[in-house]
Amino acid sequence: MVEAVWFLALISALLAGWTDGKVLTLVLEPPLQECKLIRLGKNSWNGYLAPVDKGTVAPDETGRAVVSLKPGDHSFAVAERLADGSLVCLLSDPCDGPQRTMIFNTVPVEAVDLAIGAEVYRITELAVRPANTTAEVVWQGKKAEDHVPVIHVSPGQEYAVRVRGLSPDGKTNALLWRSIKAKRFWRITGDRSDARVRFRWSAQAPYPAERFGVRVLFPRYTLDLEPDPQTCLITNRRFLRVAYWFDLPEKRRVHFWERGYTVRAGDLRPVDLEFGSPVEASAYAVTLLHPKPQNYRLFWGATVYDQAGHILDVEKSNIDYWQSAFMMDGSDVPTDALTGEQLKAADDPAETIRVRVSCKLEEPVGLVLTPEPFVEYKHGLATTKLPCGWEWLACTYLAKVNRAHGIIKDYGCGRPPAAVPVRWEAGGAAHGKVGRGGISMPFNRIISTRDWFASVFHLEHELLHNFGVSPGGPNGEPQRTMMRAFQEYVWVEDDDPSWTPEPFFIEGKRRF
């Protein structure tokens, strides 16, 4: 009763202060001690309610709080773990009415089960937030005997839930995203449409792995597994990003970057993802324009990747990796602006430059590689040319171009270009042209932004130019708004487990 009164007082105080000194009294029913109230404001792009503070208003001993409304306040939430271990995840009604008092009713959920078919899984982690908000509370079990504590929820509220569980035999992991009404919170169930995924060491692997592990990446969540032939993951997500590693003798660990996989839904047969296939190497060499001071630079390198398209992480792997380049005529490899003669010689890298690669997987390997031409990649309305073997890097980058294009289009900015060709240049700057001119981006920043959700330097800025809209300078409001929306996108994908990327094409052939 005390906290309910507090919450009611807080809501009333908040409403009163929104335009004319309105105050809102928030009252928690029944009272909950030690809660802190979080103001929520609506994101301009996806409409989600996001915290605008860290919860600085606490109820008095009667459970009542009175606050003044601020411009932008939409609702209030409580999302935290109390001292007794229980969880609180509450959402108020919108604060846009004439009311001066709001009752914050709560319903305790005493126990939560996860049922997959006829089996009840042990819940090891639970994340809960009111639907279409980012106010989340997370519980993690540390021991096998730990159980989900009491959860206080708002009656009638719909919740976005992420639950991880383990089968009784410990062989099957369940990781599910569900939308659940408060009254049905006590039981989370599997579904026939959930996919069963197994992670296998390839029978074609040229080296035996002493240990093998995968890192499965989801929006806002990462799952690490060391699978055996019986290990299975049950999930309702259709798009998985998976990286993997394995151990070789002499305590040498090999890491491969992530790539994306789309898994089938509603199939009783498990989806087998295989790792450890034979690797190959390719080299590239290209001259790119540095806009300021208008000269050309030489970029070269090598890429080692397996048959599934996973790129070897040469920095993280303990394989004595080394690469170098040499000119066929014996001259030094240019490291600065190219002279006229150097530019002419570099015009055909296959004739003028070679790349050496050495490493030790099962046995020491040394290769001399001839640079290969760049390959054309296409994803949605974005196209580019990048080195052979950069499939997933290209897919990720172009997916972000499409994402940013869609956000700017949703805002109704300017005239959307029908296609966005992405070109590359030396240096750290970027450029965009109005209309169909595409964008020019820094080549040396591709690797550092390879995460699916990572921001891309100046992407929104250059695309705004494409739309014929002034970004408003380096820190202009249009650019800041688009950047915030880009960062908020992860919540949209998180709430749509069935989401999969658009088809990805290499040299006109569908790849992913």
C-alpha cells in the first residue's frame, strides 16, 4: 500500500508539471520497498519508451512519491532487483491525461517455469521488460539450485521476455524470446516453430580440435558454448551470427570471426552448422584516392578464411601469423603517396606486387599470393566492391547502409536515392553526393565496424547528402537524430525473432 501510494503521488505530480507545473502522485499497490522510479520518454524513430534518467526518485515509507512532470515525460517504470532478491518490472499508464494520481498496481508471480515439450527446463537467466520499452531487469542463476525469484509485474501489461534454460540432462540449451501477458507469466513454453540447432566439428576439418567452441551472437545477447555431438540449441530466432574457436596442440588457440546463418523454422530435424572446414588465402592490392591532398595510396593485405566464409582472426589466434608484401621489380613497397611511376606500376597489382603469408595451423605454411581483383557485393539497394573472401564483412557493411537509408526515409527526409553505390578512399574522411552519386567511405575503417550493430563513421551524414538534405554540420541536429535512431535499431531486431536479412549477392549470385 505504501509504495502504491507513492507511485500514485509520483504520477500525479508528474502530470501536473508537464506543461503548467503539474505534479503527479504515484502510489504502489501493494507497497514495495527500495524501488526507484524511472522516467520514460518516447524515441522519435521506433516509438520505444526509453529511460531518460537512472531512477532517482524513491518512495517514502508509505510507498508514495510526488514528482513534477518534465517536457518529454511519457510514462514511469520500475525495473530493478530488490534487496530481498525479488524482481520488479512495472510500467505506468501514459502521463498525458488530466489525472493527478496514479495507482501502480502490482501482481507477484511466485514461480516461473520453462517447458519445452514434456520437459521442464531449469531457467538459468531471465530478462524482462514491458513491451516496447527498454526498461529491463535481468536475473541470472549462479548455481544449479538457484530458481527465478518472485517477480512483481503490472496486471494486464504485455512483456518482452528473454529466457535461457537447460534441459534435465544438461545437453540442450533453450534460448527464447517471447511476448507474454502478465497473467501468463508463470509458464513460458516452447513452440513447434522453434528451431533446433547443433554445432558440429566438420568431418572435413584438416586438423583435429582438442577443444572447440562457438560464440552465438544475438541482438543484445551472447551465448558461449563448447558443444559435443549431443549439444543442441533450441531457439525461436531465425538469424544467428556465429563465431568459433578451436585448440591445437601446444596450447595454441585459433579464432574465426562471426558470419550470419539463417535457420529453418518448424522443422523437426535439427539444423546442423559445421565448423573447421579447410582454409584458403587470398590477397588484394589496390590504389585509392586520398581526397586531401589529392594523391593516391597503396593498400594491400591477405585474408585467410574457411569454406563457410568465416575469416581467420589473425590478431587473436596463436598461430604465428605474418604477412608482408614485395614489388616484383625489387623496389620498396610504397608506404606514402604514390609517385607517377609508382601509380602507373600499381595500376595492375597482379603484375607488380606479391603478398607473403606464413602461419602455423597443423604444420607451418608459407604462401606467396598474387592479388586478386575486387569482387562485387550487393545487399538490398547498396552495392560495393571489396576483396575476395570479405563476404560477411561486405554483407554487414551494406546491411548498415540499407538500415541507415531506411531510417532516413522513415523520417521523410529529402528524396530517397533508389540505389547507394559505396566506394572506398584513403584517409579517414567520407563523402556523399546528392541523388545517385553514392557515398565514398574510408577503406581502413571497415574491419573496426564489423559488428552487426556497430555504428559506421559518418554513414548517416553522407547518406543525408544522398537524400539532398544538409546534415547540419559535423554535429548538426539531422545527423544526431539519425545516429540516435541507428543506435536504437537493435531493440527493433531484438523484438522480432523471425527477422532475417535481405538476400546477399556476390557477383550476381545469391550467397546468404
